Amino acid sequence: MSGVITASEPSWIAPFAGLSPRFFSKLVTALRREGADPVRKGRPWALPLEDRVLLVAAYWRTNLTLRQLAPLFGISKSAADRVIDHLGPSLALQPRKDTVLIVDGTLVPTRDHTIAEQSKNYRYFTNHQVVIDAETRLVVVVGRPLPGNRNDCKAWEESGAKAAVGKTTTIADGGYQGTGLVMPYRRRAGEELPEWKQTHNKSHKQIRARVEHVFARMKTWKILRDCRLKGEGVHHAMLGVARLHNLNLAG
């Protein structure tokens, strides 16, 4: 059975991977260099590495079911499932640190209720702590997923994001009380903030908004709007989408 979508036809790459053909080629080259396509015993993959990368990116970006997506690549549902399980972790973001960072948590609707919990709107979510570079807007750290009812103060430490950042200066919103992060000044009841603190808060708000813009761009990969993957799947999807976001932003 021959597929409809293939990376050998550049016109398929942008709509299904969210990357230009040039950036997609750089990603495949990097993955090959990192050992994502080793020679293995037994039956070879039905698709070349380029098509397998495109399949994973298309799954994350469109959130089609594997039963819908697999025929588009000319393979079975089970073969598509094996491709995602094998290649998804290889696409994960590689951790790095920068001078000034911004952190915030985002909720991803997750159907695996063993790792998700109901949030304020009663849907099951996982909480993901995402740290970006304040200047470049590149994602530098994604914490491990925690139940969606976990507040950001606890999630910051329990997700591993705090340990990954270390002592690097990090900006956060007012929900991170007691964490030692750079937050806006709070106004006490019956008091007005001095002008210099109001100026600081305005600047802080404008800079911190950059992480919200990153969330909006990342969630164009629709897997982050309704994740059907189980176990480590949502974590691998979040890390992979972060890497695709970075590549799309910086090349």
C-alpha cells in the first residue's frame, strides 16, 4: 500500500510538520547524527527516517487518530504506533541554560487519568512547567508532567524544572510565592505601590507575557489540546513539540 504523504514531496512538510523544508531537513540530519536511525536486526522500518519524522510531527500537529493517519503514510495502525513510540523520545528537547529565563505552567488535556487530574473546569489535565529564554523565546526546559490540580509552586520543584534551571535568574508570575523567583510586587490591603514598583510590575508583565506567546505557538500542534497518548506519551509530545518550536523559531 502506497502512502499519500511523504517527506520527499516538500509541499507536505509545512502543513504537517509546521516547519519549512530546510528546517525539516536540518532536524532529520540532527536526528541521524544523534543515532535515531541505527541499523538494526530483523525487519526494517517500512518508512525512511524522513517519513517517520514527518509522521510523528503530523500526529502531534493534527492530533488525528493513528487509524486516520497511518493510511496517509501507507502503513498499518500498529506500524504507525511503533514509529511514534520509537521516534517520539528521540525528538525530545535537549536541556540548556541561559542568562535570564521565564517560567510558567501550562495545562494539557490528557486522557490517561493515571497521570492527569481534574482542574478548575473539571477536565483532566497535566501541568507542564515550561522555561524559556527571555530574549530569544526559545524553550530551554520542560518539566515532567504532574496532575493538573497541582499548583505552580509545587509543580516548579516536583517537575524537575527547578533543578534543571539551578541558580539562573528566572522570572515568574505571582503564583510562585516562596520559590525565590523574580515576581511582581504585591500590593497590601489599603496601600498603594510606589511609582517605581508600579513601573517594575509593568515591565515584568510585558516580559513575562513572552512565555504565553510561546504556549500559543506550541499549541498549534494540536496534540497539546487533547493528548490521547498514555504513560510517557504526553511528556515526549511536549518535549518534541518544544524542539520543533525552537527549530521553527531559530532554525
